[in-house]
Amino acid sequence: MQDAQDTYEVRIASEIKYSETAEEFPYAEGPTFRPYDQTIIGKPNIQNFTLNKEQNTLTVVVSDTPTPYKYANNTPITVRDMFPNDFTYTLFYRKASSTGKKQQSSATNEIVINTDKGENYCFFVQASVPSRKSHRQSENSDELCTSSSAGEGM
């Protein structure tokens, strides 16, 4: 894939199981598609997090999800590669003792929130491409929680 905003055509090749002559063509034309608009954003993965009890902050680092596409040199294309100027991660968080959720968004892979002293937090991340009309958001990452016995996770 050269450009995620280009429109691509799909050709599905088929193999003939027997040596007999086939009446149909050995391929089928699929619908055209534009990866920028139609790619479904994969589930984000929280790479690590740190609860800094001295500074009362929680830092969450998210790894960019790979897409099924590759560059000409066979390097995987991540969601951030596809949407370099229109991509955000949103951290949804709550105190472990509460059900009320808050959120903080970031255009980078790192999200930092202020925390209350002595509190533990549970959180998950969602990726989004705000300009898209459909397929705007990913599914949620797994939910993780901080622990009172350790200041770091993962």
C-alpha cells in the first residue's frame, strides 16, 4: 500500500483443484476500497503504566495497533501511520472505589492524569479517528487497575 487515502481494487485469485477446464475465470473482482475510510481500528494495547504516588500522576503508554497493510518493503503499517494527523487515544478512568468515569485524550501514545493521594485507579483506552464518519472508534482495550502495593504496572 502506497497511500491509505488512495482507492484500491481487489482481485481474488482462485485455484483449480482438478486439471479439467474451468468455464469461469480463475479470479473474481472484488469491490473497491479506501483504507483510510474503511479500515476498522484494532483494539489498543496498553504497553505499560506508572502510578507515581509522590507526584500524584498516572501515566499510561499505549502501543500503536498494527493494521493488515504493509509498505512496499514489507514493514507493517500501524494505525498511527495511516492516520498521522487525525488519531487520538482516550483514557477512560475511575477511582477503584467508584463507578464514575472520567476521560482524558491525547494525540500521542502517552496519557498522563492527575490522581488523588492514596487512591487506586481502573482504566482502559480507546483509539479514535475523529474526522471519519464511520468506523471512528476502536473497541476498548482490556481494563487494568493500579494496586496499592506497587507503583508500576506491566
